[in-house]
Amino acid sequence: MKLSESAQDGVVVVQPQGRIDNTSVKEFGDRLAQVGGTAPYRVVIDSQETSYINSAVFRALLIARKQIEKAQGRLVLCAMPAEIMRLFEIAAVTDAFVICHNRDEGIAEARA
């Protein structure tokens, strides 16, 4: 997995690329904790280049969401490939997150 970050309109956009599995989920979760722990507390995770996630990713995302919301911030997921969206549906966690179709929608939602 490779992580890239950028800032756009006061929102931190984190874009994981490749697989997030047992060997990379700790790095992913640690990075979200760092990003989520700094102002402006608005984070978008753009998953368009993510090819695989395992169930540990749900835990990392839930922890990050809780931390960011505690700081009065917002975590938004966007651009999920169909296969990854299907995993969110199977795990019944789609209602736990704000999920947008693309990065622009995600940034607008994070700023709302």
C-alpha cells in the first residue's frame, strides 16, 4: 500500500493505493490517527486506487471517525470501487460512514 496526501479547500485528502491488508493496516490506521488529530479535522479518504481491504480496515476507519468527530471534525469516504463498496455493504457498516461518489462530493460534504 502507498499513501498519498493533499490538502484541498481546507480538507486533508488521504488516498491509499493498492492493498490494505494485515501488513499495511497498522500504517493506514496510524496515518489516519495523525491526520485526524490535527486541525482542521476534515478528512476525505479517496479510495479510487485501493484494490483490496480486509476487515481490519473497518476498525481503523471507525477509530479514526470517532477521533475526528470528537474534535468536531468530519470523516468522509469517497470514490470506492464497486468491490470495496460491496465489502462495506456485507459488513453492514455503510450507515456508519458518510460515503460519496467522488472526491469533489467528498470534499464538499467534509466542509458541510
